[in-house]
Amino acid sequence: MNLVRNRVYEMVRRDIMSCAIVPGAELREAELAERFGVSKSPVRDAMQKLEYEGLVEIEPRRGHRVRPVSISDAADMLELRLILEAAGVRKAALVATDAELAELDVYRDADTTSIPVFTEYNRRFHRHLASLSRNQRLAEEMGRVMELYERLCMVSLSAVVAHDHNEGPLREHNDIIDALQARNGNAAARMLKRHIGRSQTQILRALESRPVVA
């Protein structure tokens, strides 16, 4: 039974994070139960978990819906990402081994022509940076933040497309790697701030024009 509950939760969560189920969409237990071939009980459990994560909210007299994207919440999330990553790279510059920093060279090149491929590369790069801090809680939180960041990018897809075909972010990744390999944590944090700020304005501007934004 737990396997069924987890499967339903993971599938609904995946659809929400990828925007296959768009922000603001109603989530009807009966329809989801029929879709997944299960009873309403595991669907109800999934709704509770997703509500706890802030991805789903109760809509009075109507049931559940995917939580709309709030511009203020998006701004808070981007600020949280900056705080966490800046702290992470500063510490990584101090505690990572030379070999670990040298391994960052694998991220110096990526396919910048494909949004899905670059998105996966970008996720791995930033999660790897967080892991070098040797702070497990920071690394776990960064994993969650990057998921939410990617959801923002999906909602405001034009902001992603406008990223110089991802060549600008790739150059900035190389600058961050250079700073870390030189063990200059403050420089890495400054470059990271510029890196995140580069997309922040575009994403928030794009969100303002989206009907799914609260």
C-alpha cells in the first residue's frame, strides 16, 4: 500500500513541478484516482503531502488546486537561493579538496542549444556546488530550491529562452569554477550573485505577464 501511495504522490508532484499540471489547476480526487487506477485514499494522502510542501492548497468548497505562483514568493525563493548558494561556495572554497575542485571541470562545457538538456546540466552543477560545502542540510535544501527554481523557469519559459541560448550562464559557471579552484570564496559568491541576478529580473518580469500568477 505504501508503494501505491508513494507512486501517486511522486507522479502528481512530478506533473506539478514540470507544469504538466499548471499552477492554479483544480485537482479532483476522483479524476486523479481514475487516472492512476487507485482508490481515493492514496490520492488524498498525496494532496496532504503536497499541501505540506506548499505545492497544493485547499480551495474552499471546491477541493484542492495547484498553488498559483506568487511573484512575492518567487522573489523570496530567488533570494533564498542566493543566500544558500553564496554561503555554500564560500565554505566549499575552504573545505573542498583540490581533487574535488578539479572535478568541477566536467561542468565547463554543456549543450546550450537544448533547454531540457541544459536544465538537467544546470541542476547537477548547482547541486554539486552545494555538496562541496559538506553541509548536508544546506545541500538538501538547495536540492529543493533548485526544483522550485526550475518550476519558475517552466512557468516563465520565455525567461529561459531569452538566456542567450544559455551561453551566458555557461560562461558564468566557468567563472565560478575558476574562483573556487583559486579558493577565492568571496569572488565565487560575487559571481554567483551576478549569475542569479541575471535571471531574476527576467523571470519576475515574465511572471508578471502570466495568467497563472497570483
